[in-house]
Amino acid sequence: MNNKSKVLFSWSGGKDSSLALREIQQSQEFEVEALVTTVTAGYDRVSMHGLRTALLEEQVGSLNIPLEKVVISKNATNKEYESIWYEVLLKYRDMGIESVVFGDLFLEDIKKYREDQLKEVGMRCIFPIWGRDTTRLAQDFIDWGFRAITVCIDSNVLDKEFVGREFDEQFLNELPSGIDPCGENGEFHTFVYDGPIFNKQIPHKLGDIVLRDERFYYCDILFV
């Protein structure tokens, strides 16, 4: 008999999501009913990370967990995002799911925002890697066999050379002082293509690097 609590999981396709999912799976307390990812209509890419949905779908296929896309319009307001997100939450709450898992690390305002949002629909948040030392966590990510590429960097704090790179020890060693090793302040975002939570590696190649909003460099990752 399966006594695990079913949960939703907020999935970005990046490093912190992967670490949080590993933690949840190892706990033996929870079963992930679905991965929820916000996708921008028209671009057909994961919001913020800019990852193509073809790669997202390969990820979740390798994880063998169903995917629930939250589709928002380009330049969506917070009101639009929250309205669509609430619909998804209510759908799963009515199925008996009471909790959503997030990979946040230390930003208190984001944590409170999520908790307040879920409280409105009678659900709760789970933060399995909250408060972990991010230097240690970044090294653990590498040591545990995860592999990732930086898909977006904030040019206000990092040079263009940091996008489209392997997230490895050399990358960590070259980060400027004051940059969080897990990019928790939005310094960079990643695409995880291999690791202990996946059944197979995601085949890919690097595409063009472009500058958006005169600030963020994105490296297009192509499925091969």
C-alpha cells in the first residue's frame, strides 16, 4: 500500500528544481503527481529561463512524471499569472492534493509570496532545500552527478562569457565575488540535462546567444 502524500512540484528545468526533486524523492514521504511549469505563449519557452518546451518535455519524459503547463501571454501581468496559476492549484486541490514543492533557497519575500498565494486556496508550501548553504549545495550538485548548462545570465552582474557554459567547478571558481553560487538572486539560470533523478541524459547542442531587454543574455539550447 502506498502511503506517500501526493504533491505538486514547481519545476523550472534548472538546478534548484532538480536538487529539490532529488530531496523529495529520497525522503520517501511524497509522490509527485505532476510537475508544474510556466510557459510563455508565442515563444513556446519556459518563462524566465527561456528553455524550449521541446527540451522541457524531454526532461519530464526522462523523469517519468506528468507535466502541467501554466501558459501565460507575453508581458503577462502578475494578475494574469496568478489567475491562471490559481486555476491549476484549484484543479489539483480538488483532486486531494494539499501541497506544492518549491526549490527556493533563501529569499524570504519569495517564500512569503508563495505561502500567501497557496494559503488562499487552502494549500501549503514545501521547501525541501530551504536554508541550505549555497556554496555546499552547488558543490553537491556537481558531486552527485548532475550536469547543467547556464541558459540565462544577468549582464548587470555577470559577463556574457558565463552564459552557455557548463555548471562545473571551473564555473564556480570563476564567479565574481558576491555572486551566489546557486544564482539565487537571479544572477543566472540553468538547464539540467543529466543527473541521478533522470532515466537518461537529454541530448542537446548550444545555439545562438542573444541579449534581451538590454540586460539578459540567453543561450538557446537545441534538442538533437
